[in-house]
Amino acid sequence: MTRLMHETSALRRLYSVSIVEMSNRELARHTNTFRVSHPQRIKRNRPTVSCSTCRARKQKCDRQQPCSGCQRRGLGGSCRFESISTPAKSTSAENSEMGVRTELGRMRGVLQRLLSHPAQVQSEESVKQLLDSIDCIEKTVNKDTRRQVAPAPPASQLPDIIFGTVAKVSLQDILTAVPPRKVADRIVSTYFNAKHAVVPFIHTHQFRKQYEEFWKDPVSSSHLWVSIMFSIVAIGASISGASTPFSGPESSLAYTNMSARCLVSGQYHKAVEFSVEALTLHLHSRRFHQKSPDVDLCQLHALAVRLAHQRFYHCEMNQFLQLITPFEAEMRRRVWYFIQYYDVLFSLEYGVPPLIHEDTHSTGHPTDAQDDDFDEESTVVLPRATTDTSLPCVLMSQVLPILRGIICHALGFSTCSYSDAMLVKAQLDIWYQSIPSSLRIRSIKITAFTDSNHIIMQRVLFELIYTTFITLLYRPYLDSLTYSDYEFQTALDVCRKNAVRSVRISIEVDREMQEGGRLHDDRHVASSLSINDLLMSTTLGPLEFFLNVSTCRKPIEGNYIVNTLQTAVQLWSTRPCFSPHVLENSRLLRITLASICVVGPELIHISHPVQDSNYIVNTEDIGENRHNVSCHNEKEILGVSRDGDIGANNCPFGKLLYPPLRPTKQASALVNLLDVQKPRAHVLWLFKVYKETLKCIKSAVARFLNHDSKQSNTLSIHIYFILLPSISIMSNAAVPTTSTSLVLNSFNGRLDLENTPIPSPTPFGSVVVRVLSTPVRPHQRAGFHGKSSLSFKPPYNPGDGGVGRIISVGPDAVALKPGQLVYMNNFVTARDDPNTRVLLGIHDGGGPERDIKLFNLWQGFWRDVAIVPIENVLPLDEKILVHEMGYSYGDLNYIQRLSVAYGGIKAANLQAGDIVIVAPATGHFSGAVVELAAQIGCKVIAISRSASKLEPLTSRFPRVTALELTGDEKKDTEAIHVLAPHGVDAYIDVSPPAATAAPHHLTVSINSLSSFGRVIFLGMMFDIKINYASLMVRNITIKAKLMYTREELASLIKMIEAGVLKLGKEAGHRVVERGYLLDEWEEAVTVAETAVGWGEQVLLYPSPEVTE
């Protein structure tokens, strides 16, 4: 428009000259070309190529936002580009410009006519027309000029895909929104002192420096860092409550909204500095003070994951090159951990697969170091001493990979076989055992007064995580198996017990949050346990199967469980508005209680809900405050009204204040699938969909989503979907292709880890077993140096016997199945020659070449996967031994010692009441003979050169009497005669080779036998002398016994399963130090050399499935 003004002025001057000349009738002598002697220069505004800071410093700018120069100088927030504003042309402006062009066209036409017709009359008329045209042009130009001078409206930002349309934040907006300095200091201090709310990736001391710089020069702080500050202030204000005008829920929400504006103004989506931290902390602040889940948070988290990828937070940057400082590397690890934490949380809550997977990132776990232990100047970030308690974030980071796998398994995306699921459980057990004692769950009532409420809730969180994910791990096996199958019954028991365990923990937390409780004044601590109610929702499903066979056998436990559930319903029913998950939990428990009373009212005595915090926590306390509730019919229990609603008005549990229970759309879809017509039936069939196929389940969910997708409740979909089991096909369990084993290639050499192929398919007569525990013997090192009396030759695989789990079986197996817990017998007998027998991993028999052939064929058990002869694999009842008796795999490994002892006892034909001498009695196998003989009812005389070494046996078994030898044959014989005046019935010798030089105990024991006595040689001595005549006169039977038979081993296992023989701590057995991995064999061998006492075991755990 400026150019048009210049052209109009020039035309006006041109027309004036033309009018004067036309009056003198000399216009025809002029040419039709007009020039201006001094044209005005037109300046064009070129776009700026530098930011304001670089232009002022006259430095080169890379035109990034912010540019690298401003970032180095710490002026990223003030990096601005002064672009030329070109106002958009409106419709009126376009019409105005068109009018100017039209007038100009008319003027040109008039000029042309003047030049062609120089008459006076025509000239005057043309001049008038020209003047009119000029007036029109001036009016148009003036109108556009006034519009141009008017102040332009402020530029608006494009709508953000997450936050929508928000106004661009200015410095004045920031200073107006932030509280006064003193108030802000108190709010920020409140945040950092609230350990339950602090995120680990905001370093306390670094933030303090940045915070001071902000107050000194607000312009120097970037918008993204200001967003971090507002998120912190929002959380601190929420915790502080309405104590000041700048705190409380409303102020907290205002600070959160200001944080969002700073995020958008700082262009967080460009993955610049602080973008990941600011967005993640904003997500945390919104999650912290909101009362109901928001699906937008899940989308916000997905964006944070992608931004972290763009910033390479998923890569260990210093793995190969020192690209960043140790401080920056540690903070990046903490950011990545926190993103992973929310990934697991949202996956669990919304029933969607995780966004982060193990094979897509290499970032390590956070270092176990507090903020006081390192800063920006640190050259290395060292973890704290092992004696200090680990940081909760470190423990949580270690378990996140396991939780991700369990979620995918529970959702059916990567369902694993039962045996592999047990390996995952072992990994979760290992993590659970690694939790320090200071973070282990304990009753809040007995918690020390010095323990903070944050620590209390951290203990609750870890416990609920363990119980919930154990439940999710077992839940898929509730549909594809029948009640008679072991896997189904095990999954059912584990899920039910963990559900009740979780409910009990939640009850205590709820009680302590009430008035007078320890958590009452710090309710924000308990409410910040964001997954408490969510985890409860995912564990309650198996309670529908409460009345099973095992429960009916234990009415006391049943009463305790029902009382616990009743109390939980009362508590949760009073606060359904606090969390949507609580309402679902209350519904599930009501269904369970009703089903119990309908199916077996005579079995359960339901007590009053506990009215104070002294509720039942142990089954021994169930005898008080109990009365019976008569259950007439299901309708009365559920309180079904005429319109189909399920309420509490007519229910015997009416005092529990149940919320109304109405059918939901998704439940109705499942009801249609099952062809159930009654409106209340959806609650009764809620968990019976476990019996349906995965195809039908998917069909039901799809029907619901297609029916009303706009009103679908993501929360409710999660609760029903995550409970749905996937189909597990045990026959398709993957068999490993290789086995990792320890091999001794030469004497005096080290054991090497080698991989050997596993035949596929599994051959006839073989079983592929995953080794869970195998022993380490005290004499193992001597064997590796060729100094053992046992005749093995390298190369060979050590390892004799152990406990394992079947991976696959040969085609001729009829009783053994994949997934079974088994004992692996290392005493192998050739199938075509019973006289060929070897001890795998220890002794090749010392006979002909065929012994060595058999020894090398099957090999030892110091390996993760072993191929075992089918007849050497004996099943163990895992339900009884592990889940009911509580034995670990290490405890069950003691079967090996008892089997050798049991072979000697069977050879001696010992009966209850017999008197038996065991000498020597302080070793591993001799001590096993003593305890086994005592447990079957024999009186045992345990002989040793040191009676004090027998104290563990005599103190535990009353039938065992210790006798210390003096070395005098006569005195020692008389001492035995005092204990057995009529003679001894049997003598079992378990002498080691070293006893050959002094067989005094052998002579004394044989001389003490009565007529028809029995002598059993279980040990290993050479060239001993005995009194031939004395044995013949008394009809003494001498019998040597090598190991045991398969029938004897099977009988021993039955005695253990029946509870006749005890294992573990109850029997005095213990695993020395800890279980060792294969690559820790040398340490295990060293420890085993000193662990020579009775009941002591040193074990290798070749596979990750352990419970120690």
C-alpha cells in the first residue's frame, strides 16, 4: 500500500503539469513518456538471520531455537528472533486493493483519450474525471493507512496436540503467577521434605542453584525450567493444604496450568534441554493431585517416552564414549527409570501393553546414591556402602523389567508356559528377598516411632507389588486346566492367598488413615500410593473361587478370611468417591461374600466387622466376637430389588453400607455372551468367564466396544480385561537348544563354562530338566586336583543329584509332564545290565569301560539344563512340599543325603524300638542316618571322638544319645553296655577313607552287638581287620550297601510328603551362606570345605528359579 501512495503522488504531480500545458493547446507536442528526475528509493525489509543476542554481540547464529550460542551462555530463555510481522490480508483489504487498481485503470484510459483527442471540451471533462479518480484513490489509501496504524493484536500460538489452545506465557505472566519469594521458599521446601512426592531426577542442590538464579534474573531462565519449578510448587502447594492463600487444591491446579503454558511456550515438543524432565514432572504433578484417572495422562506419558527417545535417554551414553559428565549420566538414568515406572503403572491401569521393552534400551539402573553424595562437579558417582539401606527407586528400577514381562503375560500378548512362568516367579522372589529389612512389610502398630510415614507406605507399596504381580503371573492358568490338575490348583491357591493378603494390608492402611491413626495427619502420604487401589482391583478376582477343597478342610482359616473381607467391604464402601477403583473393589468383595454364604453357609462363621483398628491379623485371634449369620438364599444375600439393582437394604450384611451395584455395559456384553438373562447375573458370572476360550472373550469385548465406544469406561475395561486369562498350551513349551555346564578338562585346572547342544525332539527314555539346586561337596576340590579316592577322570561334568523342573519329556513318558517339580537321582543303573552302576558327577564305578561310557553319557548336574534318564526322575508334590509345608528347593535338595541314609536303614531292616549304633556320627551322611533312624522310632547311640559336635543332634532328637570314645576298647564297650544292657540290634558304619588308620569305633561297635545283630557298611575304608570267630558265634550279619534302590528313594519321598520326615529349618538343616550361581563355583567350593557339620548344605542354583 505504501508503493500505491508513492504512485498516486507522482500521478497527481503529473496531472497538474498536464492540465497547465493543455490550457496552452501545446499538449500534442509532448511525448507520451513521463519521467521523474529523483525517484524515491524503496526499501525492502529482509528477514533477520540472527537472534537478538547474537546480533547485539555481532556473532554468527545457527538460527536454532534456542541457538547454540545462547545455550552455552545460559541465555536459552532469552533467545528471540524478531521476525517481520506480515499481517494477514483480510477480505476487506483485498477488496480495497482491487478498487485502487480499478481506478488506476480508468485513469490510464482517460490519459489515452486525452492524447488522442486534444479538444478543449474534452480536456476539461477528462480533468474532472481524473480528479474524481484521484479522490477515490486517496480515500482508499487513507482508509488502509488508518487500518495499518491501528495496534496489531498479539500473536497467538498454534493449538498444542495435548494441552490444546493456551496463551503464550510472558515474563509478566510468570512473575504474576509465582508466589512471593518467602511463600515460594516454604512451598518448595515442603515438596523436597515430602519424600513420597519427590521425583528422583530433580537434584536437590542443582535445583537450588537454578532456583536462586531465577529470582536474581527471571529472564535468564528458560520456559521449560520454569515449568519444572511450577510443577514442584504445584505439588508442594497440594501437600501444604490451604494454610496460605497461595496453597491448597485450587492454587495447586493454577500452578499446574501455568506449568503447561510454560511447556508449550518453551516448545517442549522439539526435544530441547529440560523438555523430557519438564514434561515428566508435569505428568507427575497432574497425577499427584488429581482424584480420578485421566486418559490424557496416558497420552502425555507416551509423548514423554518419545521425547526421551529423541534425547537418547534410553541409551547409556558413556558406555563407549565419554560424551556427558557422570552427573548428567546419572540424572538421565533417573529420568529413564521414572518414565519406566509410569509405563508399568499406566499399562497396569489401562490394560495396554507397555511402551518400553527390554531389547530397546540400554540405560542402566540408577546408582544407589543420595543427592548429598554427588553434584555437577563429581568425576564419578559411587554407590553408598552396602551396610546402608538401598534407595527405593533403585529397588523399584530392578523389578520393572520383571513387571513388564508379567503384564504382557497376563494380558495374553506373550503368555509363557507354566515352567517359564515359574522362572519368572523365581526372579520376582529373588527381588523380593533382596529388599532390605528396613523396607520389609510389618504391622504399622509395631512400627518404630522413628520410622517416617513415607517409609511405612514404601513398605506397603513393595508388598502390594509382590502380591499383585504373583497373582497376575498365576492367573492365566485358571482357565485352561481342570480342578484336578496340579497347575490349576496351585494357581488357584496362590491367587486366593495373595488376594486375602493384599486385602489385609489395605485394611490396616485404611484404619491408620482414620482419626486417631498414625497416618491421619499425613493422609497425602497414603493417598499418594497411586497404585494401592489399582493393585487391589487386580488381585481380588480369584476370591470368587474361595470355596475349594483345601479351604473347606480349614474352617478356621475360612472364618478368618471372611472376617477380613467383611471388614474391607465396610471400609471401602464408605469412600467410593475417593477412587473409582475402590468402588470396583467393594463390588468384587460383595460378590465373594455372597457366593460363600450361598455355596457353603454351614462351613463359614461370619463375625462382625471390626469397629476399631484392633482388627484380626492372625488366624489364632479368630475366636473372639463371632456370631453366625443365617444365609437363606442368594437373592436375600445380594439384596436384589424389583428393578434388578443390587443394594444393601435387604442384605444380612446391610450394616456394611454397600454402595448400589448396577450392571455395567461391559458386564452386560459378557452376560449376552454367556446367554444369561437375569439382570443380576453379571456379577455371578464375572469370574466364571475364566472357563471360556480366549476367542469368546475377545468377541465379548469387541461387542461392547462396538456397541457404545463413545461412553466406554477405560477404568472398567481394565478391571475386566486384565482379569481375563490367556490360553496356555504346555505341550508347546519351548525347549532350550543348548545347555550351559561346568566342565573339568584337566586336573588342577579351572572349571570352564561350556555350551552343549540339547537334542530335539527329546529322545526316548529321557527327560529334559531345568536344574534348580544341586549340592557342592566338601571333597570337591580334591577331586578337581586328582587326589580323591573316587576314580573319575577328566574331562567330566561334576554335580551329583538335585532338584529341577521338567521342560520336556520323551515320547515314552506316561506319568511325567512338563512343569513338574522333580528330584534328579544321580545313581544311574544301566538298563540292560543292573550290575553296571555309576554315580553321576562323582564316581564312574571303577569298573570296565562300559561304566565310563554310562558315566559320560548322562554327565553331572552342574549345568542349567540336564538330560536325565527317565527312571532317575522322581516327581515331587509341589503343592504339599512347597506351598503347604513351605520347603524351598534347597530344603528339598537334602533328599540326596537322606536317600543314602535310608538305603542303609532299609538294609539294616530297622524297626521302631530297635537300638542302633551310628559311627562316626558327625558327618553329612552319618548325621543323616542318625536323624532318620531317630524319626522312625529307633534309639540311636551316636558315637564320635567329640561329643560336643553331636549336640545339634541330641538337642533336637530325644532318642539320640551321644557317646564320646576314649580310645580304650574295654571302657568304650562298657559305656555302650550301660546304654544297651541287652546289646545293640544294629550297627551302621559310615566311615570315611581317613578312618582306615584308626578303626577303633568299628571294633567297639561290632563287639556291642547282640546275637543276630546286623552290620551295615555304608562308608569307605580299606584293609580293615575283624574278629571272625566272634561274628560267627553271635550270628552277626554283615552287609555292604552301595547307595539305594529307586523303590527306596520313592518310599523316602512319600514319607517326606506325608510329614513323617521333616526338612528345612524345622529339622535343623540350613543352606550355608547363600545359593551360588554357576560362575561362582569356586567360592562355593571354598565354602563347602568348611561346611562339614550335620545339616549344613552348600548349593549351586544353576537356573534363576530359586526361593531362598
